[in-house]
Amino acid sequence: MTVLGDGAAALYDTGPVPGPGGWPVTYEQVATGTLPVVDQPPPAPRLSAGLRLHGEYQGSGFTEPKYIARRGDGQVVQLSRLLYLVASSVDGVRDAEAIAHRVSARFGREVSGENIRFLVEKKLEPLGVTVPEGQEDDEVDAPRSDLLLALKGHRVIFNERRTAKIARSLAWLHRPAAVALVLGSAVAMDVWLFGFFGAIEPVLEVLDQPVLILVVFVLTVASLVFHEFGHASACRYGGARPGCIGCGLFLIWPSMYTDVTDVYRIGRAGRLRTDLGGVYFNVVFMLAMVGAYFATGAQFFLATVYLGHFEIMEQLMPAVRLDGYYILGDLAGVPDLYGKIKPILLGLVPGPRGDRARQEVAGLKKSARAIVATWVLTMVPLIIGELGYALWNLPRILTTMTRSLTEQLLGTGSAFVDGKIVEGLVGTIGCVMLLCPMAGVVYLSVKIGGRIIRAAKRSTAGRPRLRLAICALALAGLTGLSYAWMSGVTPKPLPKQPPIAPILQPGVPTEEPPPARQASTPDGPKDSGAPSDTVSGVPAASAGASAAPSAGAASPGASASASPSASVSGRPGQGASASQAPTSAGPVTEPVSSPPASVPESPTPTPSESVPVSPTPSPSPPPASDPPSPAPVTS
């Protein structure tokens, strides 16, 4: 007997139904309702929305081949060969058994349907490659790598179709003949600009005109866009397909990016061409600016060329995720250098934990391991030293930046109130240039502090004594650092200086503030044992230095303490750096000071001068009718 459905007709059926479609049961099972349960086959696996399989990672630095897949949210994941074969066989129609037959034929080893279900549920679903069973849509919420120095807040400017058109039209610039011509012209350009014409003169001319600063700023943004065209066109020239071009925030700075993930499936030479395509197009842009100068005679084009050199040097630094970082990664054949910092450092620790870390690094080839280890052992001390130096100088950084930002905001607001629109707009650019590094300092401090706290909690889980010891050590360090900040052991804030580029700081006084003046007795310091006066809490540098600085002679120590507001002798190129946005809020260097030419004779101390504790007599001689003022008692 077979049952085809529910109802009374099924209960009183007396014979088997010919043909397929039922399952054998007895009359007792039908009468009692104990029908057999038939297991429904599980649904076929499905790939997540927007997933792209880019194939084998060419020129890899790993001993075992790696395969690249890119999720719809932009996260790139590395897969083993078996996982990649499973993912490439998933089409939403094949079940686990069909996928097993296909994978077994391509993998060269027998893979069962149960193996496929395990790999899909335990490996591919956590990575966001496949959709979990029972989910209706194809969107997945898989974890992303929380990269500290990565681009945030992506926004597309040119979609994939427009980027492909741009890349196709500019790909000819990467032909060997064109590259040789561009590089030869760049050498001739630099020899002429720096050796004969003088690169700093156009920059100084631009700093003298607010409108020209805005023009150079627009040209600099255009060079950034053209830089991304270089990456896209190089990717296209190498045989890969470029993605979209967009913008985001890199360490709180607005930055642009080009999606060239497809370049991982071409050779190492193609990836290096793509990495260098951005700075190569910067050179092309600078040659175009030189041509515009010869056509018009406008020197602001040459100022853009000068600033372009700094942009190229910044891009080639391998410390952060800029072009230099990816160039080094492609040379080593490791797509994520920062991901290898932890295993390489833990590999130096003896014991089982170090053994596990060394096993992870052992998956790299010897050449790749040497490059990555050299990078890690070089960059980690530099990063730690940079952070330590920034913490030690944090009070002077915050004081100087707050004072500068306050003056900048007040001066820019006054410019708008007075109807000076151009000066106000340029001052707004200066405000942004000051706000961005301040926000970057806060952002990095929060991110790094949070990561350190989470890492400490994970490493001390279940070990209260170790956690208590780490907390005590951290508290002692913070206490010592706070004491150094409050007691004045750390360096003092920089004295107020006139702006190097007054155009960027409207309303800020361009004259030097009156130099600080030390008090002296009418007859001068006759006893070398007399207590030295102090200026702004800084003692006099040498016992033999005179109390009042003179125009003729002053020791270096005296000039450093007696004239904190001395003028700065700028070096060539300092004016150009003022028009660029700084890339980090790193260590603050003190300017070289020179003693002032003269000191006003007013006995009233200037605002930058501290009033001495002991009463100071007037420097002018007293009248003859009055008794002379008593000299200070010396011990």
C-alpha cells in the first residue's frame, strides 16, 4: 500500500498504486497515524551576494598556493585550493553530492558529500563566502578585518563602467616607449627646476597671493584624481579588470582609492606596475604643469610641481597602507604585511606559543620570510618610538595646537566679518589643516588604546594575578607620565612665532612679539654668586651670561632662555610645507632661534615673561636727592 495524500480515501485504499510517487506503509500505520517521516534533502548551497572569485594568487610568497575571493562588501579573503574549488562549484543548484563529484574530479582526491557540507558550514559560511542554510536573501553579515591603518567610509566617485573607459583610454601611457620618454623628461624637468630656475621662488609667490593658494589647492586635488587613474590604467594594461574609484578617510584625512583587487590573478610584474602606476601618473601630471608654465608663464604651475614631489615621497613610504606598503607586499608576495607582525614577534618567544607562531610563519617562502621579518623588525621599533615620543611631548603638542587653532579661528572669523572673502576662504583651509591632525591624534589614541585593552583582557583571561600585575604596571606608567607632564619635566610648548605663511593665517600678527627681558641691578651683576633671574620658569643657561641680552654678544644658552620669542630663520622649502596638509601629528621639532637685535628698555615685563619672585630695582639710576635703592642681598 502507498499513501499519496491525506483524507478518507487514503484510509480505505485496498491496494498499491502503480507507478512512482509513494512510499510503502501498512494499514495499521495509516489507522494509527504513525506514518514514516521522510527526510527532505537540504537546500543547495549558495554564494553570498556580490562575491567574486579572482583565482590563484600569482607570485605568492607562500609555500602552498593561495586563492583570492572578494566579498560584496569589499573584504578580500584568502582560500586554500580545496575551499576555492568548493566555492567555484557552488551555483545554487547543485547539492552537496553533486558538488562532491565535481570537486573530487578537479581536486584529484575523493571528497564526500558530508565533507562538502562540513566545509560549507564550518569554513565558507564564517568567511562570508556562502549563505547560511535557511536564509532567504543572499546578503551576509560576515566579520571584517578591523585594520587600524585602513581607509574608512568608502564613497564611489567613478563606477566600474566609467573607470574601465578611463583606464582603457590611458593604458597606452604604460607602454615601454612611453614610460622611457616620461622618465627621461622627468629627469630633465628636475634638473632645470631645482638646478637652474629655483623651485622655491614659485612657492613663495603663491604664498603671497591668497587666490593662487586656492588654485594650487585645486590642482593638487586634480593630481590626486589623476594618481588613481594611473592605478586603474596600469591594472587594465596588465590584463586585469579595474573596479571603481572612490574616496574615504585615511587617518582622518580625505583620501582616494582604486579597487584593483583583480590584479591578484596576474603576475607579480603586473601588480608592481599597478602599484607604481599612481606615482608614475603624478610624474605625467607634473610634466603637464611644466608645459602649462611654458605656455602661460604662470609660476603657480611650478609650485604645483614642487608640491607633487612631496606627494610622491609620501606615497612611497611603506609604514602605512599607501603605495609603498603595497609595493613591498607585492615584492614579498604577501598581501597583508601587518597581519604578519604578530606571528613574527611571537615566534621570537620560546615555548609552545612561539612554536605555533613559527609554524604560521613557516608557510612563507624563505625570501618572503626574510623581507617580511626585516620590515617587521624595522617598523615595530619605529612605531613604538614614534608613539612614545608623541606621548612624552603630548602637553606641548596640545598646547601649541590649541593656541594655533584658537588664533586661526578668530582670524578667519574676523576676515569674513570684514568682508575679506578670499582671505576667509584661505583661512578656512588653514583651519581644516589644523583640525585634521588634531582629530587624527584623538582617533589613533582611541583605536590604539582600545586594541591594547582588548588584547590585555584576552591574554589575561582566567589569570587574575597576571591581569593585576599588568594593571599595576600600566597604572605606574601612567602615573609617572602624568607626573612628568605636570611637573614640567617634559619639554615646554613652543614660544609664539609669527606665521611663516601669513596668507593661511588671516588676522594673526605677523610681527614678532617683544622679546622677554631679564631684570638687572643698576650696577649690573657684580657677584657671580648672585641668584640668577628666570624667564618663563627657565633658569639662565650659564653663570657668566649677562642678565639683560645685548645686541652684540650673547651666549647660545642665554639666547635660548632670555629670548623665547626670537625670530625664526626659515630654510628654503619651509614655506612650501606650510601649504601642504601634514600627514601625521608626529614629533614636534623646535625651530632654531637667533638673539634679537635690540631689547626695549621698558621696565614692565612682557606677557611672555614671568615676574621675578624677589623685588627688582629699576634699571635707570635714581635721582640725586633720593637715597639709592639697596642692592639685593647675596649669600
